[in-house]
Amino acid sequence: MIRLIALDLDDTLLMPDCAIPSDVISVLQNTAVRYDVKIVIATGRIYPSARIYAEQLGTKSHIICYNGAIIREIGKEPLYTAELDPDLIRRIAVFCRERDLYLQMYHEDRIVVEKICDKTLADPDSKVTDIVEIGDLTKAELFPSPKMMIFDAPEKLNQIRRELDHLFPDELYIATSKEYLLEMMPKGVSKKNTLERYAKSLGIGRKEIMACGDNT
């Protein structure tokens, strides 16, 4: 018997216009009430963005956001947080500067970048939160971040991922949510692992979970 349904947002629950169809909302709400099933959003998006869709669904379950780095219920403090430390962030910033790569991170649910550009504004999360410019990331004051992202051409990112895996094998978990995007979280942090952590805290086994998504 399914007791928990975990749903990705982009390219899964959301249509191309970034909306959840009304009939899907109705089905999920009826399922949650009739069968006492928890409906959980599990996404790479930031909390403010994921919260919008959780509110539409009317779910009181927690949200898994930042690709598994944070578990949070609406209106409450995070149940679980994993963050990249500033020293690691700076080393990755140096790596990106040497290769002229765009790098984006997060702090207190805000987007943090060296300078706002088209790649920053292409992120749907930029529409729901503040964007903070801090200048040269190799020199600026840095804070822990649940996730970092690199945007670039798919053919270039394949090599970049191999280099990152070689340089930071014990410090990073890397996911490819889009062909032009690399997402970096602390080692061991992923939507899958965090979903299992959350389900275990509720006494829900793996065979009682349904997870729907389009990528890693």
C-alpha cells in the first residue's frame, strides 16, 4: 500500500507554462484525503518556489527542496538541512573562474551570484526570490549554501562534471537536472536519500513510497 507520493516539479508535475493542471490538483487532493497518503514535493527548486506549489496542492506534508538539501514544512523551520561550507564553495568558485563558468549559490532562500546576467534570470526561482550580487566569488565573504549550480553548454558540462568528480570526490554530489545545468550538493545529499530519510522518520518503508520524476 502506498503511503507517500513524492513528486518532482519541473518536467513532471508542472506543464510548460509552470502550472499544475487543475484536474491533477483535484486528484492529488482526493488521494491524500481518501487514502491518507502524504503528498510530498521533491524538487531542485528553492523553498519559496516549491512552497507556492505545495500551497496549491493544499498539502501539509514537508517539502524536499534544493535537490534534497532541505526538508521543510510551510511556516516552520527546516526539519533537515545540509550545506556546502564556505571553504568548499570558494574552491569551487576558483575552479569556475579559471574556466570562465557561471556559478550560482543560495543563502537564506535568496540567489547569490557574482553579477546578475541572463543565466541568472533564466532560473525560474529568480521570479520568486531576491537575487544578491556579491562580486568576485573567489574573494567575497561567503556563507554556507545548500546547493550550487553551474550553467553552460551540454557538451562543455560533460567535461566539467568529470573534472569536478575528480577534484571533489568526497565532498560533492552532482546532479544533472537539465542538460545545460549541473547542481552540486554536499556528498550523500540527493532527493532520493533525503526522501528515504524523511519516510523513515514517519515509519514509512521503501515499498510504501511512490516517487515520480524525470531525471537525477
